Amino acid sequence: MNKDIHFLIECLSEDLIAMLIETYALSLDEAADKLYNSHTYSLLENEQSGLYYQGSVYVFDILREELSLN
């Protein structure tokens, strides 16, 4: 994976974890676990999806949708 893409994913991940903590009152470990085990995160890691170019609010909406289905 290109290091620029990796950097974008890491930045988004930090934002998404903070948003999970704030929205769902999760601990840091719980929020990280939810993110890293989500389908949304697998899409972020997929270079073909281009999701890593989107803003954190947009990606968080996708993640919230996924979490509401579980």
C-alpha cells in the first residue's frame, strides 16, 4: 500500500475512533475494536474503493449505518 494512502487511512481512523467515542460513549479500546473489525474499515483499506479520499463525516455516516444493522 502506498504510504500516502496509508497516512490518509490512519488520519481517518483517528477521527472515526474519536467520533465513535463521542457518539456511542465507548472506551478507546471498544471504539477501536468496532472500527477495525468493521466492513467500513475493510473498504477504507481497499485502494480500489477510494473511500480513504472521503471526509471523516461521510465515512462515519457509512460506519454508523453499518453499526445500526448489527
